[in-house]
Amino acid sequence: NIDDPGYLQRVAKSHLVGFSLKAVDARKAYSGAKKLLENTGASILFGGIHPTLFTHEIHEEFQDYEGRVGVVIGEAEGLLETIINDFIGGRLQREYKRERKVNLATEYVFPDWTGYPGSQFIRSVETSRYCPWDCDFCSATQMHGRQKRERNIEELELEIARQGNFVVIVDNNFAENLPHAREVARLLKKYNKIWTAQSTLEPFIRDYKDGGELMRLMKGHCQNILTGIEDPSAGYDGNRSKDPEVYAKAIRLLHDNGVSVMGSLMFGLDYQTNSIFEEALKASINLGIDLVLPQIATPHPGTRFHARLKEQGRILTPDYT
């Protein structure tokens, strides 16, 4: 918490401080980074979706701190050794970027939580890094691509075994590849973990038609699935129109196995009117969504949504924070 009076004191002895951030966090992160730069000898390394898509913004924001601020563009695996060596040698670069996507099966490095108080950190596990859908409003595919990339199951078991009782699966689309999802769910059950994940809903219907193995593995262990419903009244998901009954059927299957559903809804789409709030509420209740996560439709750079609005002259500011 960079607003905590003890923030500077806790990190004052740090040499290189990393900030991974999204657009919503950017201004606060910039403020915290400047506090460090002005009051300590630390250098700063930015990474994540926002720094990748808005690298120029960081360069402009920190132009007075040349040589002390660097940006990782895209994925960081395989770059950290170079970055640290550059930093130690006093030659931290403005930008670092991989030439290709990470091979998760051979290059992934999972975090070592040793020494961190478990009560202060959500223990997350990434098992895959991709999403095939390329929804027009989503920037995930700009970072991670649409091609299937999954981690080695043996390595995943080592990581899952070390986790606490509650695990957050941070994959963009956990259940998309059912054989992989079943292997991961089997490990989570083996080590008696309670877990949550993000996924589209259609794979759960496929699993049911294929015998329901994933559902059986989830029962008693998976607490919640976060899914992008976007607009339950219209079945819009940014890439294709879906019959809301597909969502309803999948949600019933999840409920039957003790899994709650958080639906991410998007407000501010062109065809929506002021009645969308009441319509979305009624549709969410009818579908059986347990918790709603409202989102403002935001045209992130690199998405088709952004390209369309830019072509129409509707992007009024480059500031997404």
C-alpha cells in the first residue's frame, strides 16, 4: 500500500523495485514509484499489460529519471537475468522485450513464497497462458496470444503441493482445454485445495456431455468460477452472440456441483440504453449468477474495440487511468 506511512521505510533498502500493473492501477503506481525515486536510491522496473500497451506513457512520465526506470514489454521469463546484470553494471535499459512467446512447458519459473506471510498474499497458480476467443474488447490476447500454451503437469504438481489451503488459478480460460483442466483439477483435489478460477462456460457443457469428469473433480474443491457474461440480456460476449440458455445450462451444472458463479458484466456498449441496468439485473437472476462484477466498456489499445472507436473519431483522451 503506497499510501501507508511505512511504505518508504519498508522498501528504503531495496535496490530494484518492480511494479506490475493494469490501467486502473497506473497513476497510483506512478506516484509510488516517484516517491521511491525521490527519496531512495532505488531503481524501478515496470511490467504488465498497461506498461506493455502504454510504454510511451511511462517514458513520458519518468523522463526526468533516465537510467533508473525500465519497462518490460510483454512476458518477462528469460529476461530477468539480463535485467539484473544490467542493473548491477549500472546500465539499466529503458526497454526489455522477448523475441518470442514463453514456452511454458520448459521456461516457466514459478514464484518462491518462502518468507512471505501467508495471510498477506493470495497464493496464485498459472497453469496456462492463452485464450482462443480474441474478444473484441479484451487485451489479454495482445499479451498472451491465442495459441495454446500450457505448463508441465509434473512441475505444476510441485507448485500446487507447496501452496496454502486456498489457491487462485489465474489462467485466462481455465477449462478451455478439458484434458489439461482435468489434470490440474485432479492435482488440486489430491492436495485437498480449495480453489477458484476464470473460464468461459461452454467447456463445462462439453465436459458434461463427455461424462462430467471435470465437474466431479471440482465438487467440494472449486469454490467459484469467474466468467465473462458481458451482457446477459443479449448474450453478447464481444466475439460472438451466444444463446443465454447456454450460460444458464452451464451455471446449473456448476451449481449442481457446489460451484458458485461470478458474472462479469459490461456496461457502456453502443446498443445499450439506460434500461440496461434493470435488464441486466433481471437476466442475471434468471441465469442464476451468484455475484455480479460490473465493468465499464473500455477500448484498450490493440483491441478491435479500440480500432473501431478510433476510426470513428470517438477516442477523446489517451489517458486510460
